[in-house]
Amino acid sequence: MEIEFSDKFIRALKNAKRVVVSTGAGVSAESGVSTFRGEDGLWKKFKPEELATYEAFEKNPKLVWEWYQHRRDIINKIKPNPGHYAIVEMARYFKRFHLVTQNVDDLHREAGSNDIIELHGNIKRNRCINCGTLNYEVEFEQIPPRCVCGGKLRPDVIWFGELLPLEALERAEDASKTCDLFFVIGTSGVVQPAASFPIIATRQGAFVVEINIEPTELTFVANEHFHGKSGEILPLIVDKIKTIKEKI
Ligand code: BJW
Ligand code: ZN
């Protein structure tokens, strides 16, 4: 695959010093993680209100746990894809670089990215609903498992209606306000507040680049839209960056 990069995109790459990469489920799709929306998405088979809300967990903790254990079993067997690795490489060419993700699958960390801003938590971690203690066990004697304090453990992810972790939210907002190049990759752009970050960036004058296999709710803010798979397009973009920039 080859891409003819536009002059405006090359100029934006050359000039960029502060970069944000914001990722969604599509970035992990080529690793074998299901996306949420669309034809093969999780929300076609399961109802979000029955699985991804605190009310659902209160009503049927066993069902919610089993669904998350099933997804963990899949995630534990898969590997990052060339898109994840390209993002690790990309970070080396910019003075300031922030990776913001809605993904809970930990694949960016596994690929080698560090200091990842996780907006929706991490599926590999659990948290006590009572005392907040974090827990990384993978096998449990009872479902839902209990914390030493007796409280129920829940997956440490952000469900609908829940506040995002404050530090992650503030860092993502701040990075979006002050960047000059913003990549929005593999997200349908419908879930707030994550979907507002590219809009914040564009308002402050950043160049916004979207990579997606289809147009999205955010395509209208993009100065450049790459139509295709992130695992194919990101490595080509990083190759281009290498030809025009020095490693930091
Ligand atoms: C590829 C590809 C390839 C495929 N290459 N691309 C303002 C207005 C309206 C509503 C709200 C609002 N503010 C808050 C809300 C409520 C709600 C919300 O946004 N609802 C909308 C859906 C209407 N937001 C919240 O509740 C958030 N909390 C909050 O804001 O608190 C304060 C508040 C509460 C209530 C009211 C007001 C304020 C919390 C959101 C938590 C989201 N949680 C989930 C589950 C996480 C745990 C789990 O994994 O189970 O997070 S839902 C799910 O959606 C998951 C994802 O992170 C998130 C985003 O999905 P994503 O990543 O975009 O995936 P898809 O599937 O949608 O898209 C994949 C894309 O990839 C597609 O475009 C494909 O084309 C593309 N693709 N292969 C490139 N190879
Ligand atoms: Zn506890």
C-alpha cells in the first residue's frame, strides 16, 4: 500500500512540536478485539445498558462479571498490531507527545507506549466498590469476587453515566488545548467526553488528522482524513515522519 501525502499534511508534520494521538476500538480491531458499534460491534449482540452501567452491575453482577471475564480471556491471548507499534515509534519524533485512549485492552502498553492517558480505565484491573482498592488477579473462587474488606470487586473500567478519572480527563483536555497536531484514530466519535477532544484541538488551531475505515461523527473537524485500517496507514505515516524529522 502507498499513500500520496498532501502538501498540507506534510507541512503539518514538519511544523508539529506538540502531538496528541487519540485512539478508539478500531486501533485494536486488527489485533482481534471487537469494536462496539457497527455491523460486528459488541453493541449489536449485547445491550450496553445491561452490561456497561453501574445499575447493570448492581442488578446482575454475575452476568456483568462473566461478560468481562470472557472479554479478558480474548484480550489475554492477543497481541498489539502494527498500528500500536507505529504509535510507539511516532512518539520519538516530537518534542511533546500524548497518547490518549478510550481503549481498556492495555495493548498500547504492551506495544511499548508509556504514560498512556486511559480515559475509560483498564479491563485487566479490578476495583473494590467499597474501599476502592485495586486488584489485578485473574482467577477467582467466586463471581463476583470480593475484596478483603468484603466489598464486591468490579472491573476498573468506566461505564455509561460514570465520571472519567479526573486526572486523565484533565491531562487529555490540557493536551488537546495546547497541541498543534491531533490524530483521531479508530473511534466512531460518539462517546463523550472523548469525542470532544478533537473539536477542542481544532478550535485552538491544531491540524486534525483522522484515520478510520469509514467517515465518522468527527470527520467534519478533520483537516485530513485517511480512509483505511490504522494498522496499515500508521506505519506509512511514521515512515514519512522519519524522512522529514530527527529523532528527539
Ligand atoms: C477502524 C478499524 C481499523 C474499525 N482501523 N478504524 C454529552 C452528550 C450526550 C451524552 C453524553 C454527553 N456527555 C456524557 C454523555 C453520556 C455518555 C455518552 O457519551 N453517551 C453517548 C453514547 C450518547 N458518556 C458517558 O456516560 C461518560 N461519562 C460521562 O461523561 O460522565 C459525566 C456525565 C454522565 C452522564 C451525563 C452527562 C455527563 C462515560 C463513557 C464511558 C464509555 N464506556 C465504554 C465501555 C468501557 C468499558 C468496556 O470496554 O466495556 O467505553 S462504551 C464504549 O464506547 C467503550 C469505548 O471506549 C467507547 C468508544 O467507542 P469507540 O472506541 O469509538 O468504538 P466504536 O466501536 O464506537 O468505533 C470503532 C471505530 O473504529 C469505528 O468508527 C470504525 O469504523 C473504526 N474502525 N476497524 C481504523 N482497522
Ligand atoms: Zn474493599
